[in-house]
Amino acid sequence: MPDCPICGKPLESPMVKCSSCNAELHRACAKRTMGKSYCKDCYKQAKKQARFERMVQHEALGREKPGRMW
């Protein structure tokens, strides 16, 4: 049985796959953002992409940053 790339322990249920590289890992070892699971290596890029998508959504809706009054 393969080992988890994060903790090195044998993979057992519950398991998830990284949404980016498809590596199998324990659910507890996975990082989540925007409803998807990622391994430690892919999480940084996914978090950056999620932040960019939120910024685009806010700009499309014409929202200002909270706390700014003009």
C-alpha cells in the first residue's frame, strides 16, 4: 500500500486526491481552499489562484474594499 506524501504513513480511509496533481493523501493531511483538496506542494498555488478569483469577482460586482467610505 502506498504512503501518504505528507506524513509518510500508509494510506487508509478516508483518503482524498489532490485537485491539482492527483496525489492520494489522508483527508487530515490535505489542505482545502475553494471547496477543493490539495497537497502541501499544490496548496500555495491554489491559494494564490483563489485569492485572484475572489478579487476578480469583487471587481465585477463593483464592490469597494470594506471600510472605505467615499
